Amino acid sequence: MAERYPHFVTTGALLTDAWFVLVALASLGPMMKFLNLGALFSSFKRSSLESKIKEGNAKDVTQEEAQKTFESAEFDPSEAYAALCNIVFTSVFFQPILPASPFMALVALIFSYYAFKKNLVKDCKRPIQVSDDIAEVSLYLLNVVPFVFGLSNVIFDKIFRGEVQGASYFIMIAGIVSIFYPLYLVFLDTAKDCIKEDRTTEQNYNIDYNQMRMRFLNEYDRANPITKEDATKEYFQYLKGS
């Protein structure tokens, strides 16, 4: 059959590979992040050290080694942003040949959200503080999505149809233009012009503090060395309940 229908065999194998890539994206990636093998290994090391301490066999363990063993892993927000971009780009690239890819991407985003939330709240120590630059860079990367979609249309048109459709070229060219002239900036500027806020009064003055707390990078009691320890514990309890 491969000799009589080589084109069918090639495209069929491509569809199968693309499908398994999307399934792995929606299941394997979030599952590995949820299990967090690094946190499991650290938990095993802590249990082993606790057993040594109870048995009196931990005399060769230094204070620095013990602190590193009992310290939780770091949570890097850049990994969450990278996972988001990876899911979007992969699903968009395979969308021309697999119409179900947006649904798979939605499943992957939901699973990834809960996996990263579990790591943040239960497995990791207080996350490092990052500026809003990482969000702006991620937003710009997502601006490349039209180009990725156009390029995938050109590639798959050539593979499946033998010729590239004019619409595919148009989408790719529009994507190239959006790289140099980000389209999202146009929408943001338009929204700012349509929604003009009164800057003469303090913003969010009447909003409850607990509703705005998630937006604060830090708080006084968490920054104060005297109250930092108790305030950090209280803050994590707040995150668990939110």
C-alpha cells in the first residue's frame, strides 16, 4: 500500500504524529508539572534526614545541608508563561490539519493552570518577584501567532494539496506585518481612547483590600523583617483559600 499510495501514507503518519503531540501537550506536560518530581525527591530526602535525626545518625550532616534539604523548591513564574506560549503556538500550528487543536489547547491550559497553582501553593517556597516585563514579552510573543498560523497553512497546503492557497500567503504576510507592527498595541490604544478614566481621584478607592491583594507584589508586613515570617505564613494561607 505504501508503494501505491505514498502520499496517503505520508499525510496519515503526519496527522497521527500531530495528534499525539497535542495529546501529550494536554496531558503529559501538566501531569509532570502536577506531580513535580523534584518536590517528591526533596520530600524523600527530608523524610530520610528526619529518620537519621531520630536514630541519632545525622552527626555528619551540617546545618547548611539540613537547611537546603528542608527548603522548598523555587517557583519560577517564567515557566508558567513559557508553558502558556508553548500551548498556544503548538495548537495554532496544527490547527489547519487538526480542527480539534483549539479544544486540546483549552484542556491543556486548564490542566496547566491547576498544576502550576498546586506547585505555587503547596510545593514551592515564596516565588521570586518579577516585574511586568515578563507579561509584556509574553504578550508580544503571542502577537506572533498570526505568522505561525499563516506559515503552518503554507506548509500543510504544500503537503496535502500540492499547491499553496492565496489565503495562506495572505495570512502569513499579515503575520509578518504584525511582528514589526504589533496589532495588540492598536487595540490597547483604541481601548484607552474609548475608556478615559478620571485621574484626579485615587483609583480603586472604594474597592475592598482583599479584592486587590492578589495584585500587590509585596506588603508592609511581609517586607518588614520583624513581621515577615508570620506575615508570609498568613499570606500563603490566604492564597490557599483564594
